[in-house]
Amino acid sequence: MNGQKEFPFTFGQNQFDFIDYDDFCNQVCSAICQDRVNGIINICSGNPEKLANRVEGFIRDNKFKIKLKYGAFPDRPYDSKAVWGDAEKINDILNYGVDGK
């Protein structure tokens, strides 16, 4: 909005379990509207994705003209290199009935 051409960024190599909002909402509703699967149910994609890829996709999808300035900020030494959820239970809930379970 300020007309800047670059956005200061980390190296973007850490990986996280990103989930689109619509998928998140669908998973939450599916989990709470059933009683077959119990215990802790991770609402997640179950797949790690590099931060750089996610942000580059956001820039592309929104047709922004800004470029990431990789390495402008150092990676934080206490961040995990990769974090993602166990999607076994949520996938079971989402797929219930589809494959005859």
C-alpha cells in the first residue's frame, strides 16, 4: 500500500502446517458434529510447507507486485525447522462413509 517494492523477510525455509480458512472451518465443523472419533483431534493439513512457498503463493494469488527480500531478518534460533500436525483422525472423520468405513 506504501508503494514499496520489497518486503523484508527471513530465509523462509522453516516449515509449518498451514491450512486454508475454509478447510479449517470444515474440519472444525466435521470434528464437533460427530461422535465416532474421540480424544484429541488435530485440525491440520498434516503436511509441512516452507514459509517462503506459502508467502510467495499469497503474493502471486493476490497479484501483488512486491518481492520478498530473503535474509533481511535472521531465522530465530529457537524456532523448530518443521512442525506439522497428525491428520490421521481428522482424515478419518472427513473420509468416513466415502470408502465404506
